[in-house]
Amino acid sequence: MSPAHHQQLPAISSPLPSPQWLAFDRLHPHPGNPRLFDREEVIEGIAQSLRSSGFDPAHALIVRPLGDDWQIISGHHRRRASERAELDRIPCWVRELDDATAYMMLVTCNAQSGLTALEYGLHALRVTEKHSKLGKSINAYAAAIGRPRQSVEMEVYAAEVYRAVATRGASAPTDRPRHLAEIHAAPEWLWAALVAAMLPTEDHPKGWTVEQTKSAVAKIKDAPKKLEEWLSAETPTNPRTRMGWRETIRSEVGNADGKPFIFNVCDTDSRL
């Protein structure tokens, strides 16, 4: 056949990739999932949709291999909703991801689903804190997730205070990141006391404002940086007595709004 009479054969299109339908009980949450708590209204809304319409593969989860099972990178709420809707299998995109990439995707894949400032901060803290194996600076982390450096820094400060206070077994608020970020400027051994003081009470149902918290921290900026320095005897570098520092901090911080300062900074109050 001459070239003039050559007929062009129709192109054979490759089938588009499709997600795999994986057994529900073999999908495991990522331990670094930044959410502090599930959004119940979101889960129930998804579950109702699944009951009526099934699971649209367009909303498939993103997972990575975990031994013979899989670890969820994106879709923790969808998995919970699928459990509630009593689904046996869920559509998933399986990706080969190293630990660092998977961890960063926990935030980038949740960018549109309403992470709180503290949740962002706790995720960033694990990446940016000293000796982290995931090692990024705050600048690099902010650039990687497309958020302002100042916001990331504030959230990391809030997360540091939240984690330190929660580690003591004390109550730490999840909805006051700016308050926690202001407290970060105080000596670390006073963080728990400041958090306790700024929380709402029966007499002060709103608690401290951000400005009152900032003012309280400013009043004790000269406090010893470590609890051991304050507990020690008088020295040339720390002329105030133990009782003097306690009463100074109690009165000055308490003056933020007239509310008594709750002094609770170490495991054994009798030492104070």
C-alpha cells in the first residue's frame, strides 16, 4: 500500500488507573495524625452519604504499605465513617512513601479539612524541634506546606507549651493557641502555672484575654529560667528568696485581671 493510501490506525488508549478496594480492618491510622480529636459532625455526614450512595472512588483514601496491611495517610475520617456505615472494603490509592514524605502529607492532604492552629503546631513541632529525625527549620517547614512563617512559629510555640503542660498531667486548652504562644516567652517551669491561671473559672468565665496573658508574662520576665535556681538559697545572681519569688509571681500575675494566681509549677507543691 502506497503512503498516499496509508490509513492511520486509531490510538489505543491505556486504561486509567483505579484505586484498590482494600479490607477495612487492614487499614491503620498513622500515629502522627495531627488531629487531636475527630470531628464527629464530619464523620456522621460522610457515614450518611456512604449509607445512601456507597463509597465514590473519587474520594479514595491515600495509604502506604505497612507490612501486610496499610497505613492511612489521608482519609482518617473517611475510615471512621466507613466503619460506622459497616463497609467491608474501601477504595484506596496505594503509594510507596518514606516516613518523612508520609508525615508531611498528613498536613498537606488535610489542608482543606480544617486543622486547628494547635494541630498544625504539634505537627510542625515534631519536624522542627531539636534532634528531630525529620529535621526542617521553621522556614523550610513553612515553605513546604505553603503557610506563613509567622503563623507556623506561633503555632510551634503554642504546641511546645501545650505538650509540656499536658505531659505533667495538667489541663491544657486546645482552643487558645495565641494564649499558649504568649506563655512560651515565660520560663518553662512556669508554663503550667500560667496556663492554670489563664483558664476560665466560675468567677472568671472567660479567663484571661491574649493581652492579659501577654501582660502577665511580661511581669515575670526576670524570673529565674530554671526552677532549681529559684529553689536554691540566695545567691548574687538570684538575690530574691524562695518566698519572695513566690509572692512576687503570685501577686504580679494575679494582677492581670484581679483573679488569684494558681501557683502550681512542680510535682510537689510542698517544695514551694
